[in-house]
Amino acid sequence: MAEGQQEHPLKVYFWIWTLLFVFSTFSYLVDYFNFQGYLRWTLIIVFMLLKAGFIIAIFMHMAWERLALIYAILGPPVVLLLLIGLMAVEGDYTVLTRLNYFGEDTTEYVGHGEAAEH
């Protein structure tokens, strides 16, 4: 073995494969049990991020890298996701402000459609 290289036991990889299988099963069960709305999408995204995190950490060997390299690789996507979230919030605000200004009913756009009538 070359100097500076590490060997990781196969047990770690089998454990992660098992976890990935379990999380994939949970993702399938979200559809099987017919979850709807925010709960459905929250569960799907949580399981997706867990699987992606394990793949990056173990199979791409990020768990054994220096912290500076981890930040250099994972930092930009995290910042992009943050900026996309901020743009989504601002986009909703802009749409609702324009609809309000032009006199349209905005309750259906913010999720109060039928609840506002009762």
C-alpha cells in the first residue's frame, strides 16, 4: 500500500449500503401510503438529502478528507441553495404585491382560498 493511503473496512460500506436501501424503502413508502402536501415533499427531500449525504461522505471519501477541502466542495452548493431560497421568498413577495396592487384577490395564492370564505 502506498504511503498516506487509508484502507476502510468493507463493513462500513455494507452498513451504508444497508442504510441507503432503508432510506430508499422509506422514500417508496411515502408514495405507497399516499402522503400529500408539504409532508410528502418534506419527507422526499429529507430522504434524498440523507442518501446524498451518505454517498458523499462515505463513497466519495469526504468523511476522511481535510476540513478545508470539505468546505471548498460543499460550500458553493449550500450557498447556491440559500440564494435560491431567498429568490423564491422574494418572488412570492413580488407576485403578491403586484396582485394586491392591481386589485386581485390574493388569498388563493397564499393558501387561504377556502378557509377565508368560512
